[in-house]
Amino acid sequence: MNKKSRFALILVVLAVCFAFLWPTISWYYRTPKEDQALALRSLEGIKDYSEAQAGTDFNALVELLKKDPSAELGEDLAWLAEAAKANYKEQKADVPSPLTLQAALSSFDSQQALVSYIESRYRNKILKDRKNYQNSVKLGLDLSGGMSVIVKADLDAVVASQMEAGTDKTESQIKAEAMEQAIQTLTSRIDRFGLSSPVIRQQGEDRIYIEVPGSAESDQINTIIQGRGILNFRLENSEATDSFNRYLAANPGNTFDSQGRLIDPSIIPADCEVLGYYVTDNYGIDQRAGYRVVEKKPVLDGKEIKSAEIGSENITGRPQVNFTLSSEGADIFADFTGDHVGQILCIVSDTKIKSSATIREKIPGGQVALSGFSAREAENIRKVLQTAWLEVPLSVESQQVVGASLGELSIRQGIMAIGVGLIAIMIFMLIWYKGAGINACVAQVLNLYIMFSILSALNLTVTLPMIAGMILTIGMAVDANVIIFERIKEERVLGKDRASSISAGFGNALWAILDSNITTFIAAAFMSQLGSGSIQGFAYSLAIGVCSTVFTALVVSRLMFDFSTETLRKKNISISWRIK
């Protein structure tokens, strides 16, 4: 590889690494703390905040309009001027000059369109910050503080319960469904409580590992984990729903507060409450599709559901969800459906309406079929109903809390260890190898830069063992430079010129460097596969460091030598106190 090819390769690698590292830079250095707190909320919390802020801004615009409709838009309303110009362009109309507040607001089709646009500004900004966080290098619990919990699921109790109920599923199928349901329930609960970016994954056959970064109250976590999901059937008050939606359309910013509570509870009947109606998108995230007013008193509790399966309609063949009720539940359901034909029944799970259906006739016998869904919707509803009958007893097996102060101390100590180690090695290389030591110092800095970039690209979590791997990499990286420099010195002793000595030095050192680093990489690969937790973190950083070390030693350092030889026309090599 010639000098131009090496230079082009290095530029490409540095550019790609910068792109990988940019989300980390944006999150830790360009995102204020208050914006970080917003981005770490649950998706539902972000939506509630955006809607509340949009309502506040809309009301502020209305007040400004009342004071002076002909006022020109200042710098603080530049976003509104930009949106108004885009609206006029879309309408193929001339932009008024000057652009007044009245003219800008008139460019929107409706009041709701203006509120939606304001909301999108907040939403897009928060989701952009959230994406930066997801693509950034994250700090582990030992650095950022937080809590790790291992939850044990009593699968034997689930199997015994289902066998007693006469299920036709095998034991392995019951256990698989139970673990899937337990993880889904925990994810939903933790997200609903707004805990930031939790890690939830299955560990072994019957355990679930939960990692919640940041400061979290152990009592709150235990309540979430051990609490039971709530599923029931509620009757919708259609007249109240229509009235509420009209009120919401007329008062988009004054209906809910920032916590999602009604500002004026009198707009709905006292025996009812407003719940969000949710649908699941292609990413498996619940998205609120609107609001409905339902009665507070449940028609039927979810514990009466004994089984839930997906079937198909006899005539159309479209998917339908079939569920079976207990004998007591069947009697209650038959009487209720007979008395409320033509009304809408909603399935509510953890304060979210997941489905609704119109009661067409009395349903006796406890065999209920819900139709009118796509295959994906039917599967989602089956999982919701399964929450009630497939109850998985959960217990906290172990719990570890790491304080934020310990995390800050660990971060400072880790950074200090890396910095001191790097500076000490640089000083040694500059003293012992003189000018050639500069090449080693540059290679070391780029080595760390590339390592952090790859960590960001792979969304890995930085822990103390991973920092230890980085420190070890620094020592290993300088070994490659030492081997090369010593081989160059040997060639100079034999009387070869600068160019020949450098070429022979790199050529002879190549396989020694590759052999040592390949064996280290193999060891790191086995540790990453056979180990877990902190061992894996150490192995990942060591494996990444091996790759970046080989690149910086053989490509970056070689380019610097060739640049001095071919461009600066140097004849001697500053590589030793005795050898020129």
C-alpha cells in the first residue's frame, strides 16, 4: 500500500469514526441536563409533555394576538415565521409583507393544525435527543449508579395451574409463553412509571435481569415488579365520549395538565373516567389513537378469563380472538351483554384501552369471540387477554444498588488511570525513541479515538472492567511500536538508508505484531462468548483495542515515517540516542 492509499484509508476511517462518535458528543456535551431528563422519559411521558407544552405555547400566542394582531414576528417567533412561509408556499399564495402575527396564524388550516405543529417541534427535538442517547456510549451501573435486579418467575406454579385447568399445551410451551408474558408485563409497567432506559432480558430458563440506570428507589422498583397487572372490561359511555372529544377539539391546550389529568373533571360524568385508546404500531410500541370515556366500575375482571386463542371467522376466514370465561364469569357476561346490546365494551389493560367491540347480542356459555381485526391486531389482543389468565408469580431474587456518588468517583478514577497511563507511556516513548516517539504518541491518541468510536457504534455500555481493558490496550499498543522501532534500529546498524530501514523494519515486525495480537483477539473472543457481565465488557474493549492497535501501528505510524522520508526529504532517523 502506497502513501496516498494509506492517507485516504486513514481519512475514511477517521471520518467514519467521527460519525459513530457524534451521537455520544451530542448527548454528553451538546444536550443540556434538562433536555436529557426529558429524553429519558417513557414515550408516553414524552407525548404528554409535548402536548402540554403545545397547549401552553398556543395560549401564549392567543394572548399576543389579542394584544396586537398586527405585531411583526420577532426572533423568538422565527419558527412561526418559517412555518407560515411554508404554509403560504404550499397554498400557492404570496407571503404577506410584513409578516404579522395575524397573517402567520391565518396560514394554518385550523387551530388543531397549529397545535399539532407546535407539538411536533417539541416531539421532534426530544426524540432526536433520545436517538442520540440510544446511539451513544452509555455508562454502566458501576459508573452512573442505579439498580440491577434479578427476578425469578415461578414457572412450576404456572404449569400446575394450566394443567389443572385442562390445557392442551405442552409444559415447554406453557413455560415459554409465561416468560414472554412476564417480560412483556414488566416492560409495560416500567415504561409506564417513566423509569429511564431500562434493560430487561431473560436470563436462563426462569429468571429476568433488569437494569435501571440512574437514581431509582428500591421500594418503587419492587412495587412495579411484584405488582399485578390490571385487566378488566368496561362499558363505554358513547354520548360522553362524543361530548368529550368535541371539548378536546375546542380546548386542545386546556384539557389535560402536564401529568395527563383532566383540568376540569366536570366535563365528564362523575361515575366515568377518560382513558386513552391505544394501538400497537409496527415496532411494537403502544401509540395513543384517541380518548374514550368509560365507566369506572368494571363489568368483568380479567381473572375470570381462563384461556385465549386466535381463530378465524367461519364465513370470511378473517382472524378473530376467542377466549373462555369461568362459570361465574360466563353468567355475569351473559346477563350484562343481554342488557346492553348495541353498546360498546372496552378491554382495559393497565389504564389503557387495548380493544373495543360492539355488543351485537347476548353471549351465553362463556365462549366469546372478538372479530374485525387484522392478524397483527388479533395477536396483540390475545397477548392482552393472556395477561389475565396466565399469571406468572414473580419474586425478587437479588438486588444491587449502586449510588451515584460511587459512580462519579469511579468515572474520575477511570479517566485519571487512562490519562496517567497514556501520558506516562508518551513521556517514555519521547525520551527513549526521540522523534520516532512522536509517531507512537499520535498512534496512541488515535487508538483511543477509534476505540470510543466503535463502542459508540456498537451501543456498548462502558463499565469499570471495560476501562481496564482500555488501559491494557494502551500498554499493548505501544508494544507494537516498540517492536517496529527496534527492528528499524537493527536495520540502521546494518548500514541501510532511512527508506530501506523503515521498509524492512515494518516488514520484519509485521508477523510478530499480527501473531501476538491475533492470539490476544482469540482469547478476548472466547471470553466474550463464555463469560458474562463484567468479563464480557473487558473482553469487548480488549478485542476492539486489538483491532485499533494493529491499524494505528501498521498504517498510521507507517504513513508518518513515509511522509517524513518522501515529502520532507529527511535522511536520518531520530529513533535512538546512539543511532541516527
